[in-house]
Amino acid sequence: MKLKAYKTLKKYNVDHLEIAKEQEYRDFIANVWDKKNYEKAPNILKIAKLAPKLKKALGLEFDEVFLTKKDLSHFRTARKANYNQALSEVEMLEIPSIITHAKNAYIDTRHKNFFIIFADKKDNTKINFIHFNADELGNYIITTKKADRKVLNDKHYKQVGSGIEPHIP
């Protein structure tokens, strides 16, 4: 699949990054969301790798997933709540595991990227999106949002996956 490159991480910033441990990821979220501790957070965190079967089903060459401080700041709850698109802190903490275990994803043919969805546990009419934007080095940088389930009917979304059961019932 040929993805649109949205931005580029610096090779020297990501080459030797290991996947963040759970506590490191928790601290990253907490620090970015707290303006007093924002400077403590690293600029980039490797948070997961796509499952090999999903990577193959999507026709991707690479599998490493990153979250930048700037992107996380952009979709923090305080900002996204104004648009009714905010994920809770608990939902944010689930993201690395969801990415690692995802068996299905949607290709967005309009924006030339892909996304994984997971259920909103409080509101059955909503789903959470993890959007994957490619960079020129083959990295995937995520952003998130919450939306109504009916948006999945968009003609530009095509579900692909490595299993036959959907990620969301």
C-alpha cells in the first residue's frame, strides 16, 4: 500500500529507540498532559510494533509506531474535548496494546493512511480511532480521535485484516 508521507522523524532520533515500557508510556502521557511537566517528556516515544500478520495484510514494509510529544499535545483531552473527540487517559493507556494485538485495520483511500479502531466502553455509539500517518523513513506516527460508529460507512474506508473476525463486534 502506498501511503502519503505526512512528516518525517529524524533518523538519529528514532534509530536506537526501544519500545517504551508501560511506566515510561504512562509518564509520557502524564507529563505531556500536565503543562508543568511538559518539558520533562521526550520528544518521541516508540510505543509499539504492528503485528506481522496485520503488516502483511496491509501490504506495509515497516511496522514501528511512534508517538511524538507535539502530536500527543495536539490530541490531549483538554483540547479534543472541545470537539467531543477526546479519548480518556485510560483509553490512551490502552493504545500500545491495541496496536500490538490488532488483527484488522481500515485503509483510508482519501487520506492515504490507515487506522485501527477500538470500542468506547462508556458509549456504544462511539468508537476510538488510532490513525497511522507515514513518514519518509517508513515510520508510523499516530494521532487519535473519538467518533460515531456510523463514520465507518464512509466509502473511502476499506477494512483489511489478518483474521476473519472484526476488531469491534
